[in-house]
Amino acid sequence: MENHICPKCNSADIKKGLMGATVGQVYLYPENNLRKKPSSISAEYCKDCGYILSFYVDTP
Ligand SMILES: [Zn+2]
């Protein structure tokens, strides 16, 4: 496991979540193939101050 530290508040309490919207979930489509099955987007964020450390697609 990587040991993430928040660069804003130095908290080690980093959580992983999925990007969501008010209706359903936000997905990322590959630019050159919009018919391809989209991927959900995960994020890692600091539980203490809310700073988002990283975004990544789950199935690139
Ligand atoms: Zn923080």
C-alpha cells in the first residue's frame, strides 16, 4: 500500500471515492472512441480538508 500524505494539511487520512454527479455517475469516454464502454472515475481525497490528490479512470 502506498502511504499518501495530504500536501495541504499533512493528514494521512486519505480516502478513495468515486466521482459522482447529482444524477448518476460521471464517466470518462476515450476521445477517439466514444462508443467504447466508458470507465468510471475514482478519486483519492483528504478526509480532513477535502483536498483531492488524484483522479484516475478505473478501466483505462
Ligand atoms: Zn488535507
